[in-house]
Amino acid sequence: MLILHRRRSEALRIGESIRIVVLESDGGGTRLGIEAPNDVAILREEIIDQVRAENLLASQLARSIQQRPTQEAPAREKSGS
């Protein structure tokens, strides 16, 4: 992991096409501006983690539903006239 110290308005580059600029920094956090091509996905890590957890839960639920034995409907009596 590369650790950098940047001040407001300072930037760093990743490759030729991605630029990250420090917009603001205070005790509560740092605001970053990211310039990247449209085909580069930029996602917050906590969102990715949340989606992965929800997908795992959904797949486990689907598996448990598929493994349940099917229950046949009770046979109805024929009414005679």
C-alpha cells in the first residue's frame, strides 16, 4: 500500500487517465475529486461490501428454498350428484 500525504488542491495520478484531487480535508474526513474515463467504475468500498453481503444472503435463501421438499395439495373429494 502506498501512503501519501496530500494537501488541498494537490493531486495524484493512477496511470495516464485517472486523476484524484484533494478538494477538502478536515478532522471529520476528506473530500476527493476523481477524474476518470467513463468506462472506469468508481465505487465506494462499503457499497461493494454491502452488495456482496446481500447477494450472498439472497443466494443462500434461494438455495434453501430450492432444497425444500415440495408439498402436494391435498386431494379433493369428488362430489356426487
